[in-house]
Amino acid sequence: ETFQAQLSAMEDVLVVSGQVRPAVTIDLRAEASGIVEAVSVKEGDRVSQGQELVRLDSKLAQSTVDQAEANLSQAELQDAATRLDLDQDTVALKKKTLARSTALFERGLLPKDQLEQHELELRASERALERAKRNVDSSQARIAQMRAAVVQARTQLQHTTIRAPFDAIVLRRQVEIGSGVAGVSQSSMGGSVLMTLG
């Protein structure tokens, strides 16, 4: 039997032995401490950037958020109550009363002790107004502090969910459900390694 020769593309195949290693590998660590509640991947899985990998028990972090939000609400209510003490109308009225009393005194129609009483009342009202302004400033500082506490608590809550920092493959998984995890900032060793990605 005869065959006719034909032109065709030829592939070069090169068989070599070796290891394939990723360009970047990292030991993934948690920023928060806690007990592992869920592990979403296993060794060899491909993960996408932002994908949830591990979730820590978030009950304590959630209660911290709730407490911080309640403290903020209380500070805002106290600020509103403090603002009620900003009584500029009373100061204006006391100034008018003193001006009338001064005019009456100069005409000899008001005794000096009543004029002095009206001066004293005006000074007392001005001091009360100044105290109220300082209390409002202090209240505003407290509110700013409470808002920062809310942001910090929400950040800690977000840290109970560990996500993939980039597209990768899970090379090694070192935690299971129920494992205790030390956060990066809570451990002198840099926190517990959850898994290695590459």
C-alpha cells in the first residue's frame, strides 16, 4: 500500500523533569484573633482576589460594634441636651435690662443696689453661656472620639473574614474549623499562619 506525502505542522515536544513554583508565595495571616468558624477552601483550590477563605467567630466583634454605636448615640443625645444650655436670648435680655436700669439709675429713679444686681445677673448669664459653649466643644470632641471607636470596631469586625489578597492557588492549609487563631497584632510571632498561597 502506498501513501502520498502531505505537508503538515509538526510540534516539538520537550520532556523535562523539574518543579513548577509560583512567582509569589505568602503565608496568609489573620489581623484579628478568634476561633475559626468556617474554612471555604482546601489545598489545591484556585482562589480569586477578594474571595472569602476563612471566617472567624464574629460574635465578640459584632457586640463591640453594637456597643460603640450605642455609645455614639448616647454622646449625640448628650450633645443635643448640652446645646439647650446655649441660652443667648437670656444674655441679650439681661443686657437690655441692664441698659434700661442704667438709664433709670442715671435719672435717679433706680437705687444703686438694683443696678448692681442687674450687672451681676448679666455677668452670671455670660459665664453660663461661656460654660455651655465649652461643654458643647467638649461634647463634639467626645462624639468624634465615639465615631472613631465605631470605625475601629467595624474594621475589627471586617477582619473576622479573611479574603484572598490576589488570584492564587492554596498551597497549604493550616487551620480547621474550631482552631484558635492569633491575630497579627496580638502575637509577637506575627500571628497564626492560616494558609500558604501562591
